[in-house]
Amino acid sequence: MKEKYLRNLVYSLIIINVWTLYCLFSSYEKHVFYGFILQKYFLKSIIWAIFFGISIIALRLILYKLVRFQTVVKSSFVYSFFGVLNLWLFAIWLIIMFMRINTFGFFDLFEILIFISPLFISIFIFTDLYILKKVEL
């Protein structure tokens, strides 16, 4: 079972790296780098990752009560993919903040809430996958 989790992590990283390369190369046209297109890809990725991350966590919590489906969501590729994706997007946002390239223009509580939520989603998913064995709700 552990090999399956590690295989899912490797596949997730490969898909995320392909998506990152696509975003970088599609925002580079005719020797000019368009940063706003890259920012648009980043913001859309954050929104979709948060939405699907919360959805898959809700599905996991709903199906946890059913004995037949306790490991269906937990052992799926999508569950670990959204954990890695949310952690990846949080790391990118953290790098942007440390380099002081805050081009979003709305650095306030809303931005912190939006960009910190992938960290919480990924912590929940990775805790569920690797730390918690079986917890009674």
C-alpha cells in the first residue's frame, strides 16, 4: 500500500511539473515575457485547487462512515494529487512573498486566507495519508 502512495506522489509531481512548464512557455511569446498571463494561470490554479481540495476532503469525510468506502478515496490518485498540488501552490506563493514580488495588489486578510488555505488542505491530506492509521470519528 505504501508503494501505491509513493507512486501517486511521483505521478502527481510529474503532472504538476508539466503544468508549470506549460504555464511558463505559454506566457512567453516573441521574446517578451508576459507576467500577467503567468499570474492569471497561478490565480486560476489556486482557485481550482482549493475548490477541488475541499471537495475531495468533504467526500473523504462523508465516505468515512461507510465501511465499504473507507479506503476508496484515501488510496486514490486524485486525493494525493490535490495534496501535492495545494502544497506546491502554497510554496510558490511563499516564494513570491519572500522575494517581495507582490503583484496581486490586495495584500490583506483576504489574500492571506486564500493563499494559506492550500497549506491547510495539504496538511489535512498528508496527515490522513501518512500519519493517521485509523481514527474513530
